[in-house]
Amino acid sequence: MARFFMAGSNLQGGVAVIRGRDAEHVRVLRLRPGEDVTVCDSQGTDYKCRLVRADKEEAELEVIEVVPCTAEPSVKVTVLCALPKGDKTDYIIQKCVEAGAYRILFFQCERCVARPEKPEKKLDRWQRIAEEAAKQSGRGIIPEVGWAGNYADALNEAVHTDLPLFMYETGEREKLNEVMEAHPGIQSAAIVTGPEGGFAEFEAKLARIAGLHLCSMGERILRCETAPVVALTAVMYATGNL
Amino acid sequence: MARFFMAGSNLQGGVAVIRGRDAEHVRVLRLRPGEDVTVCDSQGTDYKCRLVRADKEEAELEVIEVVPCTAEPSVKVTVLCALPKGDKTDYIIQKCVEAGAYRILFFQCERCVARPEKPEKKLDRWQRIAEEAAKQSGRGIIPEVGWAGNYADALNEAVHTDLPLFMYETGEREKLNEVMEAHPGIQSAAIVTGPEGGFAEFEAKLARIAGLHLCSMGERILRCETAPVVALTAVMYATGNL
């Protein structure tokens, strides 16, 4: 069923009105009066609606049923990825939204090949990818996609969660499953993954000093765009959200 | 370190000779005499080698050290995917090889949009993608990519493993983590995932009758190219291979 996100305040009195790009989307989907769509308020509630009328500018919906949205994981996971080259960002955003990320933040570190002067310029496009993926996968929120800044900023974001995890390919590390088992009942977590060339040794040291758990994900070497999705899936599985 | 696969029989007497496309690859990587590469025999052994000489046709390597390859998971997972549209096959192959799949087989079912007349024609290209991903992720084997045939053929492949799992989005299902916990010590497993439009109801029924476990992966709806990677990661995590 088609899914849209809307502020809860626009959903009162049993009527919802879709405007702007979403109204265009209703047209593209060729939805007709009488057909059902779901509107989510991004706050944990789904409104099952029926399309009353639609034109180029707006679509009017009648609210049929109000139900809790059960798609949100019990753990809010912030995925922090070193900025990769090219369109790997898009892939990371789409897959991490599907897999249940709460936030996806990119950052710059030592071995990042991509060094855009104004990464903030990409935020609009990134956020649209997250919105499309949230609609498609039936999420209860549109995960925020943001720019964390430099490496220290990224570590700072991570340590403000219950369980900051640092995915590292070499040296002394904990096994991800052992870390997860040692921390039951977490409300939030962070997953930090590196760029194409991996993290520099001093970055790993800094992460350890900052209190992150340096974790291995087995003996196979994952691409920089695969690692966040695999780590997030493992955390979702370990916390009963898969 | 660059990685190549070679039959163990070509690795005797302390010398290895790389020929054909792999020799070309040595040239592309601009490897020079004295540099180290790893040659894997696909049977669980890695040969740490040093490049002696290389030309367009072949590269000669001296074997320095013979070590067990630890990258292979303890569980052999066959990933069975309904044939998706376009280049999603490539994505599935690459990511599933990274995540530790033993075999990746595509099949045709009711709602497959892609209906190539000769799917076998794609096997060479698919296998090359698997080989590249195996080299890059440090696998101990090149996972086989194949064409399973029709839906019944796919089910037949699945039931010949210790734990055949059928990923389904609706109806009565078991939770994947409960199924995994109820089956410790498995040596093999199969993951069956559907096409863009999902499985037809009769296909799910047939899977249940055939003895597959119909499993949910949470409340979020995964794209057909995401589901196999997420399910495989969950199985790897659950069996201590992540």
C-alpha cells in the first residue's frame, strides 16, 4: 500500500490533505478515489486512509482507521559512515533505512578519498533518498541523514549513545556478538564504519580511548558500503528487531 | 594484499604460476617483483607468495608461507533468490559473497518480472562478479553462482540443507531468531527470497508443505535485493560467523 509521511497536526478531523511532491506522487502511482493509502505521522502512528479526490496540487484523504505503527525498532541506531566515493552514499542510505537505522551521518576522516568542499549541499538529496526508502519499507519515521563533520565530531556523536561500536578490520578487537550479549536492554547504539582505505591506526586508538568498542565482523573484509548494512543488521538481529 | 584463486595442483614445489586473466590483473595492479600476494587454493589453504617476475602472459610467484584460510564460515549457506529485474543480480551476488554465502542460485517463480529465455547465458558474468568479490573480501572459496531453474527446483535445493529458511512478508511465520536458536550446530542452511512483487500465496504454502521454515525479518519491508543480504547476515551472526 502506498505510504506517505505527514505532520500529525495535518491529520485531525478525520481528513488528511497531501500537497506538493507527495501529491505528484499520488498522481504518478495512478491512485484513484476509493483506493487505500497509509499516512504516517512519524511519531509512531499510522493512519489508514481512503483517497477522496486528487488533482495536480493536492490529494484529499478520509481517515478510516488509526493504528500504532509497529515498524520502528526498539533500539535507535545511529550509523556513522566515513564519506565514501561517488554514489555509495545513496546505497548506504537506502539499505540502512530499510534495515532500521534511526539516523545516518557521514563524516570526514584521514583516508576519505571524497573531500567535497560543501558536503551540506548533498543533504537535500540524501534526505530524499531516506524518505523514499522509509516509504517503501514501511518505516514509522523518516530517518535523518546528516553531516557529522570531522572525525572527532563523529566520535562525539557515537559516545552519546548507549553502545558505541567501531568496526575495525585489524588488531585487538572484541567480537561483535560478545559485545552485544554483554549489553542487553540498550535503548540506543552507534555504528562507526571507515572509508575505502580503512581507518588509520591513530583513529582506531582515538576511538578506543573515547570509549568505543572496537569490533570485528568476522574474517571477511567488507566493502565500505557493505559494512554499515551488515553491522546494522547484526545489531537489529541481536536486539530482537529482525 | 592482492588475492588470487588457483587449483592446489598448480601450487606445488614452492612455485606458483598465474596465467590468463589473473596475469593481466597482476599487470593492472602494477605489482612488482618482491611484492607479496596471496594465492588461495579454494580448499581452505592460503599461500603467501612473493612475485618473482611478471609479463603479459604469466606471473611467477615464490611460495613463502602456507597458512590455513580462516575466512570461510562454519555454515554453508545456499542463497536462493527469485530472479530480479536488471542488475540487481549483480548487487546480490557481490554482497552475498562478501557476507559469506557458499552458493548463490537464482530461480524463476510466479511473480518474476524478468523472464530471460536463456538465463544460463548470464552465468559466466555472474561467476566473474562472484570471483571479484571473493578476491576482494578475502574468501577461501569462489562461491558458485548458478541457475536453479523453476520454483520446485529451488525448493528442492533448499530442503537438501540442514535448515531451509523461506523469507516471507505476511501471514503466519516464525521469527528468524527463534528458528536459529532452535537449530544449533547446523552445518548448512538455505535462504529463499522472493521477487519484486513477493511470493504468491500458493508458493508460500508449497514451501511450508516442503518443510521450509516460513520466517519473518521484522516489520520492515525489504527490497528483493536487500532481503538475501540481510537474511544471510542474520544467519552468519546467529551461527557465530560474524
